[in-house]
Amino acid sequence: MDEREEKPKMKRTANSADKSKLRRVEDNQDRPRKSKNLADTKTPTKKRRPRTKEHESEGRSRLEPKHATKKKVRPEGEGVRRNAHLRAGRAAKKRKKKNPIKKFFLIFLLLIIIAAGAVAALYWIRYGPGQEKADLNEYYGIETQEQVAIILDSEVIEAKGRIIEGVTYVDYPTLRDYISSRFYLDISENVLLYTLPNEVLRIEPGSREYNTMEGVQSEDYTILQTLGSDTYIALEFVQNYTNIDFETFEEPNRVSIITQWGEITVAEVKSDTQVRRLAGIKSPILTELAKAEQVVVLEDEGDWKKVRTDNGFIGYVKKDTLQAETTQERVREFEEQIYTNISRDYMINLGWHQVTSQIANQSISEVLARSPGMNVISPTWFSIADNEGNIHSLVNADYVAAAQQAGVEVWALVDNFSPEMDSHELLINARSRENMANQLVDAVLAAGIEGINLDFESLREETGEHYVQFIRELSVKCRANGIVLSVDNYVPRIYTAFYNRKEQGVVADYVIIMGYDEHYSGSLEAGPVASLAYVEEGILATIAEVPPEKVINGVPFYTRIWSEEPKTEAELESQLGTRESEYQTKVSSKAVGMVEAMNIVQEAGAVPQWDDVAKLDYATWEEDGITYKVWLENAASLEPRLQLMQQHGLAGTAAWKIGFETPDIWELISQYVN
């Protein structure tokens, strides 16, 4: 091998073989050298100190050439570890270079997560189901611990209940207005009255007993409680005479009352849910519903249903929380009292006969002769004379005999028109009502009269319930004596609802509509006495409350001649702020019969034209700056009303008043009645 081949070997870095050579050199340096002369051998050797690592290092450096690279000898495996460390370092440097981007990315991602969480939280707060519990005292209107909330069918009404000695009571106004108006609190004698078909029950405050025709009845609770100025009636007693069911609950105290029976819609709760006060997921929670519970469905409202729970909560649940919606019949075994009525097997053709004196009674033969087909006559014989219930009578035995001989029944009219009495003071007093009823029945029986026609007009709303109680009490006496009881009523309006036509239809034999006075003497504008639309409105509103076979429709034999003239500036100024100021003309009128009205029109030279809206003949003319108007009553206007009577299956017709008609009218009526 030549020198060129050897040189590379000499320049190799210290590998394991080179390391061995270096170790041998170091070992040789540690050994004692042999002397070349004798002197050297004789020189004693110095005692050597133990060599330290520093000495070894120093020795090695002396052996190595100055220009040679210092070689560091590493333990076995250290190189591998160093290489790994170097690689790790380089990787760390790379990571350091990338770290800012990664940190930015992580921070950005974290911010997105936080923002998303905040949005989700806000969304949940705004759109997620609310967990607020409703204030049940506020929901039920409970203001004191003594009050008991009342849930009546599908509504929460004013909290006017009480629980006394474990018995649930309701106050009288709640009983009267919501449960049964047949219970009547007589404030003149401080007793509770309940009118049955053949008797009137009387319950004293603080009593557990009351009298009936069958003897003394006793309960194990106080029926009537008086607390201050308020009167409370035990619901259990009410349930004896009224078809209701009730259940009482606590926390808060409340009573759930059912008065409506028949078809209801029920549904089953699909899964646990809440009943909310209003139709919205944020509305406060009234109560919780468990799976499989049943609720009564009251109505739909978008994605919600209004429901009633078994424990007296009325609120809303989501539609999708209900299933198995079905219709059921809600019934309760209860025997209703039967208020028997007298009903003729023929249609009633009644004529009111205005009698103001005994002399007027003498015209009965003439009246009967001019009214062929009339089968009931109602003379205005009775009027209430004073607040004690005494009556003024014009009954005439010959009149009765003549009518009955002609096959005409007599239903004597009784009115409240006397200026000497106050209807409210009369009717609010139990003794006055009883005196009035007894005198009427005695007079009717004494004269052999078939019926009573009750005509109380212009009553105030506060008098309504007392008037209806009088009708009940009178009906008991009439029923017991076979006397027909008929009651006159206005065309139904909201402001006459207190006449309680529905109750009249139960206890009286006939309910008569006074289907006229659409425009009357006090009207602020001219108009017909009874347009056809007005008449039909009265019929429909009445038969909505009273069976049509008990309804008689009254028609007018009279009309009004109207006069109109412009108001003066002074009159307009004096009426500012009043209803009268809405009208630029002042009107007045007078009532006249059919014959007289036609004579007035003919004398004025006016020609009647058919008013196809009102269904009457209409005439107008001017004289001395005054405009006159009249809607004529005649056979043409009467026939459409008789057709309505027939169409709606009414019990008959009545006419005010005999003597105002033309001769052809009775023949027309007979075509529809007999």
C-alpha cells in the first residue's frame, strides 16, 4: 500500500480504534522512562503524587501537537444522545418559528368558542324555555289568607270564596252571577230564597235547617254565613239544587267548579311538561304535568293549546306535548226540578184592550165583534197602587162573561205605571211582593180570569233581580191555581239584559216581545215604529234564550206622525256636549192608529211610497216650514211580521192596541194564526 493510501488513515477522526491508541499513549506517558546513562540511574526518583484528571489532561495536551484539533473523548453512546439532542434542538427552533402563528390560531379559535357560547347563551336566554314560577296568589287574585280562589269552568274569576270549618263557601254575587241566579238574597229580611216549582225555600243566616213542603230539612254544616257585610253560601247546599260539581285544593286555597255539562275535548300528556300562564315559552309556569295525565282542551292558539287541569289550573301547553285527543261526554247524575207550564194547543192571537175606567169595560161586545179570530184579550185592569203592593183593579164580571161566551180567554194586564209607587222600593221588599202576588191571584180567581199579563216597564238595572224574583214567586201561585202567566218584554238589548228573559222562559208560561217602539216619543230622529229588521232581531234574540213555542211576538196597530224643523242657534249652543247636539233638526211625534194616519197623509196630498228596507209604506210632505214624515202601519207591513212568526215557530202574536187597526187586519192575522 503506498503513502497516498496511508495518509487518509492518519487523518481519520477519532473512532473507536483511534480512541484505543490514544489511551495507550496516555498509558505510556504514565510509565517511568529508562535512563540512557548511569547517572541517570543513580539519581533517586521522586515520589509521585497521585495523578488527577487535571494532570492527565495536561499530559495529554503536551503530547498532542499544538496545531492538532483537540479531540474530546466521549463515553460510549454519548454521540447518539448528542445527535438526538441536536435534532430536538433543531425541531424546537422550527417550533419556535411556527409558535406565533399557532398561538394566534389558538387564541382566535378560543375567541370563536367564547363568542359562540355567548351567542348560544343569549339565544337560550331569549328563546329557551323560561323557568320562572308564576306567583299563584297574583294569578288567582288572592290578596288575603282568608280568600279562596274560584275556577269556574274555563276561567278564573274573582277570589270570593271562603273555607269555614272545612266547608267551602262562595259569596252571594258570585253565586247569582256565575252559578245560579235562582238563589235570591232577600236583603229586606236577610234570608236566602230559592224558588222551586211549587214552593219557595227560606234559609236563615247561621242555620243548618230549613222548611220544605215535605218537612224540616237538616244539613251537617251551616248553610248561610254572614261575615261583615258579605254573605256566603255553602257550595254543598247549592249542589243539592243546582247541577254543579266542585273540588277544593290547597296551596293556594282554591275551588274548581264545573257548571257546564256535555261534550268536551280531552288529551293525554305525552311527556312531562309545564302549564304556562300565557302561550309562550317565556311565560311563567303555573304547574307541572306528568306523563299520562289528562287535561281538558279549551282552545287552540297557534302552537299552543289552552287547557284546564284536574286541579284547577287554566293555562297553555305546547301542542306537541299532548296526544290522544278525543271527545268525551261530561255528565253528572242530577234530577232537575221541572217547572211545569200551561201551554195552549193552539196559536195565541192576543189583543191588548186599553181600559181606563169601568165605562170602557162596557164596550166589550163591540170590541169582540170587530176582532174576529182573536182568541185572547188582555184588558189593562190592574195597576200597582203603592209601594206596599196594593193593587188598583178595574175587573168587570160582565166583561169576563162576554169574552168567555165568545170563546176568548181573558189575561188581565198588570202594570207599574202609577206615579204613586216606586218599582224598586216595591220589588225589593219581600212583604210587598207577597202582598202584590196574593192580591192579583185572589182577584183573578174571584173573577174567573184565565191569565195574568205582567207588564212592568222602565225598570232600573238595580231592580232587575228583584223583579225576576217576583215573577218566580208569582209563578208558584199561578202554577198552583192553573192561571196562565205571561210577561211582556222589550226587544232585547244589552241594557235590558237584567230582565233575564231566560229565567222568565223557565218559570212563566209565555214570554211576549213588544216588537215595536224602534222609534218612540223620545227619539232624536224620525223613523218607523217597527221596521222588519228590528222585528226579526227581537225574535232571534229572544228565542236564543226562550223556547220559541213559548214566545209571542207583539205587533203595532199604531204609527207615529213625525215633524222636523231646524234647530235655532240658541238651541244648538245649549246642547253642546250632549247627544242632542249631533242632530241639526228637532223632532216631535204623536201616535195615531192606522185609519187616522192614512187620513192625515191623504189630507196633506202626499203619496206613500214603499220603503223596501223598512218594509213599510212611507210618506213625507212640508207645511209651514215643517217637514212631516210617517211610516204607515197596514196590512202590507204586518204580513212580513206574521211570516216571521210562522217561520220561527212562535207561539203566536199580540197586538197593541185594539181599536187602532183597519178592518182587514184581523182577517190577515187569522190566515197565519188559526
